[in-house]
Amino acid sequence: MKRLLLAALLPAAIAACTADTTATTPADDVAGQASAPADTAPPATADADAALSAVLQGAWRSPENSARDAYRHPAETLAFFGLSPDQTVVEITPGGGWYAEILAPYLRDGGQYVAAVVDPATLPAGGGRDYQQRSRDGLEAKFAGDPERFDRATVVAYDPAAPVFGPAGSADLVLTFRNVHNWRSNQQAQGMFDGFFAVLKPGGTLGVVEHRAAADVGDDDESGYVGQAQVIAMAEAAGFELDGQSEVNANPADTRDHPNGVWTLPPSNNHDDADDAKYQAIGESDRMTLRFRKPGAAG
């Protein structure tokens, strides 16, 4: 695997992975941002940066997925979260596997990638159970179809009402990308953050990327956006300490007032054809990028 990664390495990719992630403030003031520590990414080794750059150039990534790097900034985001190739990393509800295509190959030789998915059997019969079953089946098929990259990836199924993501204190890093709004709408968010705290080692890191509202939103909000202060409060209620925030995934052009919420914007593009140019010009949503730490000495 290491030979494959080094062969794929390109100098331009290395430069991308060391991009400056100095915090900047979006055009409008964001609730909760002022209390966040400065954006200081944990140090990363040159070898780890090179390996991540090589994975991002991997031929197994589809052109459609790679094109979204411009909005999701995976190299900068993962560096900010302190990713290293020897960690045990749990990704929460990875969906179609956009980040799994990066994380599983990167961690294959020296670490462990764990995909935490909803256990369909814990849900009532109907659309929700069917959706989660299709999601799990699709992810497992992706892993089985490319053993060179994914044979060491594991899947853990959890009950959203009482989430357990692995043995207590077993993970170095827990990551979640654009999921908090779903948990809030299902009244499951605090339980999820409690589960993240339990599975992490003392000194472990929780990384959260989420669609960012301009201020706090109600429990019944259906826009897909969440207030930054609300996410921080849930993490702190679970026992975490806010360790840093980054504006790498900020988008000041996002006005957050779209007719179909975040799904109006790319990549969902739930809008009238006549408005396509308008929403393509905005791009993907404005997003908070927050790093939390579980108190205690790292193992």
C-alpha cells in the first residue's frame, strides 16, 4: 500500500495539504464563534502529509467526488483535526462513503478505520429502516468491491436511541460531517455526543463539520443549518472541551435563506432549473469546523 501511495504522489498535492488554515471571520457574525480558541492545527509529519496527499490523488476516487474537494477541503480539514496514519478513527454515519474513500486507505497500514452506521434493525419498519439498510448495504458493497483499499475497514452498527460506537476508550479520533441537524430533528443529538465521549480515549479528539446557521435555531427547524453555539453547548454538555475552530469550510456567500434549506445548494440542487446559475455561484453551504478534546492525558 505504501508503494502505491508514493507512486501516486504529486508535488502539487503536497502543497495542497499544507495550505494555510488561519481563522477568518465570515462576512456576517456567527453565533458562538467569538468564544472559540484560535485555529491552530495540531502538528503533522511530512510523511503523513505526503501519504494523505497521495490518497487524495487516488484513482479509486471518482471525478465527481474529487471535484467536491474544492468545497470540502479534506486535506486542510483532516490536518486541523490532527489525523495521523496510526490512529483508530471512527466516522459517524459516513453515508455513501465520500470521506471513507480517503480515510480507510490512509489508515489501512498503520491505523484502523471504523464506519459507524445506524443499525436498521433498531428502527421501526418503513422508510427510515429501508433507507438505513440501503445506506449500510451500499457502504459494505463499496468496501467489498475494492479490497486493496478497504479490506481492513470495519463497520459497527449502533442504535440511535442508545448509541455505542465501540469499546469505551478505544478511539483516537471521532469524525462527523454534516450530521448534527439530522440528530437534532430526531431528538438524538445529545445522546450521540455522549456516545462520542465514551468511545474516545482520554485526550482524544472529536471533529465536527456542520452547516452553520447565523444564530441558534429551534428544535423544529428544517433548514439543515445549526447554530455554532448550539453544537458547542452539546459537546461541552457531554464533557468535551472546545480545542479549536477553523474557517476552512466557511462560505460567506451562503445567505442561509434558501427555499429548501441547505438542500437547495449543491450537491443536492433542490431548486428550480431557472435558478441553477444562482445557486451554483453560491456553491455548497457555509460550514463550521470545530475540534473538541476529551479531557485527560493522551494514551
